Amino acid sequence: MGMGFSGGSLAVFTVLAPAGAVAFAIAAAFLLTHRSLPDVVRSRMNHALIVPLAVAWAGFIASATHLGTPANALHAVEGIGRSPLSNEVAAVVAFLFAAGVYWLYTYKVSYSRRFADLLAGASVVACVAMVAMMALAYSVPTVPSWDTWHTPANLCLSALTGGMSLGAAMMHAFRPETRRWHACALRILPVLIVLSTGMLAWHSSFLAGVSNNVANAADSVPAYAASIVAFLALASAGWFMQRRSSKAAGWTACALDIGGCLLVFSAMLIARLPFYASYLSAGF
């Protein structure tokens, strides 16, 4: 079934960008709520925020390939306020701007902590708005296979799952100060994986009842069940590796955290691809 766009680039975008934003927000929230954090640790954490920021940027760059030419980006922002796609683009740009300004500002030798906190808070708010706008971007009545509550639920769970995995890795890198947040993230991650698996299965069953005058949506994703199983297996393996990293140290812990994050992100990408393959318009 011709979709008329590259589902692969959009899958990368909707996996990386929100996950990077959530991980950035987790770290920013930690910094905001720990005023007595040693300056050396605070400085290192601020500099390390380039990691989730780079992940979000990588997703945004992937989405640009979907536009065909850079000039089309100008048209994407013309409908802010009335177009879900334009609102999504604006929200992503707002987050990247707020987070980027905060990260750059903390490189000053001497900076205002109050202003830095304001920027950090703005980046957290921008992250929430970004995930919300991305989740609502596919509420298109003419595409019944996407116009369902499963769509925003799946994207939000994906953002939280990837963000929690990357956030846990960041919290682990700065222990012992971040010990509690790291432990909490590793407790929340398996819950998100289970919820995501259930939501994917729910969406798969929903597609069986979506048809137009030519085809059935479920027929375009015959491997959806296999992708759900792959998601559960890979994401669980990633969580297990990150859990093992909490008992390791040095480069071993770093390798386990990186490997765990890569497995979780790979799982989300595998689960995301069937969504775009299920594209089915209402009719001709």
C-alpha cells in the first residue's frame, strides 16, 4: 500500500526526538530539585545534557528528510494554531531552542543560577508541550487507522520508555548523588515496557476493524504481532542490561548502560514502523 512518504524517517523522528526530550527533562528536573548539589557535579551534569539534546536533534534531522527539501519547512510552520503538523514542528523547535539555550548558558564561567533555573524550567515545560503536540499530530479523520486514542497513547509511552532508559543511564553516570533517581528510573522502566506492549497489542487488534472500500488496515501489517514480541524481548533485555550496570562500575557499567539504551531504542523503532505501514485513508 503506497503511503506517499518515508515511514522510516518519521519512525526515527518519533522515537528519538521525544525520548531525548524526556531524558533532558528528567535531568533538568533533578537539577532544579537539588539546590545543594556540589558545583562540580552540577557543572558535569549540565555539560552532559548534550547527550539527550543530541538524540533529540538527531530525530529532528531525520524528520527533515521527510520534507523533501528544506524550503518545505517554511510551509510546515504556516499553519501554527490550526494544523497539527505545524503545531508539532513549532513545539519541537521550541524545545530544542529552550534546551539548547540552557545548555549553552551553563558553559559561562559565572552565570545566574536563577536565570539558569528559569531556562531549565522552560525546557521541561517545552518537553511536555512537544510530546503532547507530537502525540496529537496524527489525529487525522481521513486516516481512520491513525485517528484513534491508541496513537497518542503509544507515542507518549514510547517517549517515556526511551526517555526513562536514557535518563536512567544519565542518572547512573552521576551517582552517588543521583542514586535514588537512578533506582526509581529502573523501577519505572519495566512498567512502561509492559504498558507499551499492551497498548501495541490493543492497536493491532483495533486495526482489524478498520477498512475502506479497497483494503483492511491489518492486512498491511501482517508482521505486527512479531514486531510486538520483538519489542518486548529487546526492551526487556535492555532494561536487564541497565539493571546489571547498577552493580558494575567504570567502563563495564558504561558499556552496559549504552548497550541497554541501544536495545530499548531499537525495540521502540521496530514497534514504531508498523504504525506508518498501517496507513489507510478513508476512501478515494
